[in-house]
Amino acid sequence: MRIAREAEHRFERKVAWGAQVGGTRQVWTNLSVPVMTRLRQRERMVLDTLVDSGVARSRSDALAWCVRLVGRNTEEWLGELRTAMESVERVRAAGPAV
């Protein structure tokens, strides 16, 4: 715990920590790593615009808003995609065991 606190202070970020002894692993804290690290600057700017305009409270909230918007506006396409994925799953299940 002391190491985690020192790391948080040094790097000014929250740190997830746990311990592993032999084959036993225990994690006491978990962190949700934001996808912002994987977004390009232009994509982050979209989220920041939603936050700055008051549409969203945070980048995470803005990202959730975008996902809901896409889901509503592409429901037919997403339905077709889900159906296709179910077909792939049936074909995999009917295949030889690995």
C-alpha cells in the first residue's frame, strides 16, 4: 500500500495494486483505464467540445453519449451485425473441437 501511495504521489495518477504469491493472485484495487489514451487528438477534441458545451460532464460521459447516439442512429445495421455474429458463432460451434 505504501508503494502504491508513493507512486500515486510521484506520478500524480491513481495506481491499481495487488499481490501475487505462487499461483495465487489478489487485486485489491481496480482502475478503469480511459479509452482516451487510444483516441487521436481530433477525436478527443470532439469529446471536449461536448464537455465544453455542457452536453456532457466529462470525456467519459461524452463518449457514452456518442455511443448511445450511434446506437440509436444505426440500430438496423447493428441488428444485421449481431445476426451475422450469431451465424459465425453457430459455425464455430459446429466445427471440430480444438
